[in-house]
Amino acid sequence: GQQLNQSPQSMFIQEGEDVSMNCTSSSIFNTWLWYKQDPGEGPVLLIALYKAGELTSNGRLTAQFGITRKDSFLNISASIPSDVGIYFCAGQKVEYGNKLVFGAGTILRVKS
Amino acid sequence: NAGVTQTPKFQVLKTGQSMTLQCAQDMNHEYMSWYRQDPGMGLRLIHYSVGAGITDQGEVPNGYNVSRSTTEDFPLRLLSAAPSQTSVYFCASSPDIGYGYTFGSGTRLTVV
């Protein structure tokens, strides 16, 4: 079953606001990944995290690999209409090889 | 490069019919996966391959078969379609562990 708990399930925010979402697990992951899915398309990789405590940015996006290795956070600064979509966290474990486990996703809607 | 190409984009099947969803990648990636996406459940792994000739089951393999005769192609076969298999199916590929996956644009399947 689903091993990653992603929250919130959905968000409806004003353009220009900052956004935060997170992903937690009861077990340790070796790699955390954040994907965005636009309507009718496949997910696209935004940020990959490889070390506990790592903080990585990609433009207005910043993600962190939790110290416990059981969680990760994604922040979007100054949201714009094109940020609309579904954001997924995904994790990899050494014992799972290169298989990905996904969270259920956070639906982001921006009010312009 | 075309990336990951999935065909068809849309398909309607009758219960009991069989069909093959096609997936091809031109990036020489060893790892390939099939996921299904259902509302509120994120992406769930159906089958997985670490290279030509090697496949493994994912979280929800029942009712699906795969084979990997070449590095490029990873078709997914529905043996006897059921309404519970109505979903959006994504194929994805990865060059190595920890690099994340590149996704195709999906096949939307409806079983009536």
C-alpha cells in the first residue's frame, strides 16, 4: 500500500503567496524526488534530494530532505498561475532498487 | 530525442478484451516502469524492469503482463480487461538508481 503520506491534499491560494507541502513516511528513504504533473501530461521531475538535511532550489522551488530521512518538504515562493497542477513526492530505498514509491499528490490551484 | 513515447493516448475496451499498451524510449535507459494513476491514489507501480530480459512485479501487478525483449521497448499487456482497470497508465524510464524517471504522456484507458 501507499507508504508516503503527502499533505495537504489540495490547496487554493492567491497568486503571489508562498506554498508549502510535505511528505512523510514511517520508514527511511535514500532519495526523495518531487514531481509536477500538468493536466493531461505525465509527471515531470522538479527536484531530486540525495542526502539527509540537503536543501536544494530550482528557481522559485526549494525542497529539503529531512534529517530523519523519513520526510521531505517542498516550498514554492511567489506562486503564479502556471504553478497550477498536481505535485507528487516520491521516494527510493536501496532495498527497492530503482523503484519509486509515490505520495497521493497535492493539487495546487492558484487564484489570479 | 522523443523521450518516452506511449501509444495509444486513449482507448476504450469492452470487459474481457485484451490489448497491449506500447511504450518506447530512445534514451538508452536501463530501468523502465509502468504505473497506473487513479484519483486520490497517486501513482502505483504495476511492473518494473532493470534491463532487457529482466522484469519484476510492482505493487499492483494482477491482470497485467510485461516483457522486455529490447532496451527500448516495454509493452504492457492487459490479459482480460475489467472495469477496475479503468485508469491512466504511465510508462517511465531511468538511466540509473537515484536519477529519477522520465515519464511518457500517458494512456487513458476506459473499460466498459
